Amino acid sequence: MNYQLKIVTALLLFFGFTTTLISQLNPGPSIPDSVSVAAESVSISETSPIAVNLAQPEWSITRDKVIWAILVALIGFALIKYLSRLLERLGERWIKFRLTIKGLVPILRIAGWIIILYIIIVDLLAPPIATIVALTASAGIAVGFASQDILKNIFGGIMILFDRPFQVGDKIQVGSHYGEVVGIGMRTVRITSPDDSLVSIPNSEIVNTSVSNSNSGEHYCQVVSEVYLQPDVDLTAVRKLAYEAAAMSQYIYLNKPIQIIIKNEIHQGQSLLKLRLKAYVLDIRYEFAFASQMTEILLGQLSQAQLPFTPTEIPHNK
């Protein structure tokens, strides 16, 4: 059994044991002496229906309880959806605080559903402790052997929210998938790829694999553009052209350094110099626009200066 299943089974059993212990320590108000005397005088047998009614109050699910539970669930669902969309709009309006605001969306959803379930179970249905204990024990056994994949994804989502390896708005790489995180759910994490495709990745897969985070909650990130040069190129002139191209970009984040790295590589059996231009953009959403701009400017300036170069690689993020 997976360790997530062991955890949930242990928690459910512990909750059942705790509620049983509380019910034993707090048996409730005692029956008045007059009632006891009356019961003794009538000589009610232990197995009679009247004795059962005196020992434990009757509980049942009525139509009104079901209607109110459904009504509360629908109102809660609508309210959570409205607040989530409101936070997303505020995040898009206030660019500087976009990541912080959008990071509150998954927390709002989980906290909201916990409150809704608490209201329905405790206030509306209000089952006795014995019923809660029985249902909890049954749920622990069923959950332990049945919905294993669902449980792994749910616990993976909880671990992501508490460990926070990334948040909504970050650019992450999970396996072969790269893109901006647009949603963290109880079952999957949804990211938007550079081709504007929505990719859903199960939480259990993310928890058990390496995740690369490009910006780690910051609004800026580093972008790398690469160009291959001939060995006899004037490196001083190339460095100057590359630095000026990055510094003059409207996407550049000047509070971070611009780095130009040149190293020798063997490419298709030929010795070439690879120039790597590393700079930060103001917003992670400018990543591909900046990389494309740098490649175009570098190729144009190298050609204008008649400096030898070869076709570039595809620009990419660090």
C-alpha cells in the first residue's frame, strides 16, 4: 500500500478512536432521578422499544435536511467560483501582485469546501457520534482499498499546497511538459504550454518527479538565447553587440545582470563557438517574446557587421 494510503487510513482510524473516546468521557447529561424511579416502577425490559428510546435519541435524515444540505452546497459552490474568478481578475489587473493573488485561489477552494462540509454534516445533518464513528471506520477501510489513484492525487495536491514547490503563475518544467501554472486542483495541476495548450498533470506524478521552477514566485525570470559563431569571429565586437541588444529591449529587467557566455563546442563535426545571452525579463510572460527578439537582433547585427555565424538553436528558458 502506498504511503499516502497508509496516512489517510491511519488518520481516519485515529479520528474514529478519538471520537469514541470522547463519547465515553462525556456520556452526556444523566437522566433525572424522578425519571429513573418511574422507569424502575414500570419495570421496562432492556430490550423493549421504550428502553431504547430512553437510552439513545432517534436520528434520521429527513427531506428538509436533504434540501437544506443541497441548497448550502450549491450556494457554497457558486460563492467559491465567484471569489476564485474575482481573485483571477484582480491578479490580471495588478501585474505586480499577480502571483501572490492567484496563489490564494487553490487555498480558497480547499478552505471553502471544508467549511461547507462542516456546516452540512455538523449543523444540518447533525448525526450522533456513534454514526460518525461507524461511517469513519467504514470510510477508512473503503478508502484504503478502493480509490487509490484518487487518494494519491488528493494527498499530492495537499502536499503541493503546503510544500509550495510552485504556485499559480509560475513557469515550471515537469518531465517533457513546460508552461505557466494556471490551476492547482485536488486531482491535477494545469499548465499552459508555449503552444497555448492546456496540460493536466496528475498531482501524484508531480510529487514523485523532479520539478523545475523558472521564477519561484517572482514576477521576473531568466531567459537564454543562443547563437553559434565561427572560431575566427571577433569576440569583443560580438560581446558588445549582444550586450547592447539585451540592454535596449523593452522587456529587460535591469535590476538583474546581463551575462554573455562563450564556449567552444563540437557541432555536427565542426568546432564552433556558442554564445549564450542570459538576461532577465520584467514579467515571465515576456519570456518567448524576449528570446525571439534577441535572436533576431543578434542575427541582424552580426550580418550587418559582417561577422561569421551559423543558424541559431531554438531560444529557451533557463
